[in-house]
Amino acid sequence: ILELCLKLSREGKTIGVAIHDLNLAARYADRCVLMDRGESVEQGRADEVFQANLLDEVFGVCTDRTETFDGKSLFSFYRKKI
């Protein structure tokens, strides 16, 4: 489905998707909005929005960000030690 959305976007169509998988959002979205309890925290390009410090704050986890072979971001999350 996301490949189809990407294809349609490249044809000039506007696509809006609500997705909770940040790795998929970072791979496919041109622009993202990071929400916390219904409020916008940050919006812009995925690489601007999905910053480890923001993700840590919003989701209460520790975030590691690595880059894939094609230059996309890949996130790993783990619980904070108590």
C-alpha cells in the first residue's frame, strides 16, 4: 500500500496517512507530524521530525537511529532503565 502511495505521490497526488510505525513513516513520507496526546510536537521532513531527543520525550523510551544502505533512517527503541 505504501509503495502505491509513493507512486501516486510521484505522479503529483497528495496522500495523507496516519501511521504509527516510525520506520515506515521515515522511509515513505515526505513530511511528518509528530503528535503527543493529540498535540503537534514537531512537523517537517522526517529527518527533521524524528530526532532521538524528541522521540525519547514523546514516547518515554530511548531511541537509537541508524542509517540503512539507501540512506533512510532506521529506529530502534528500548525501555529506559529504572
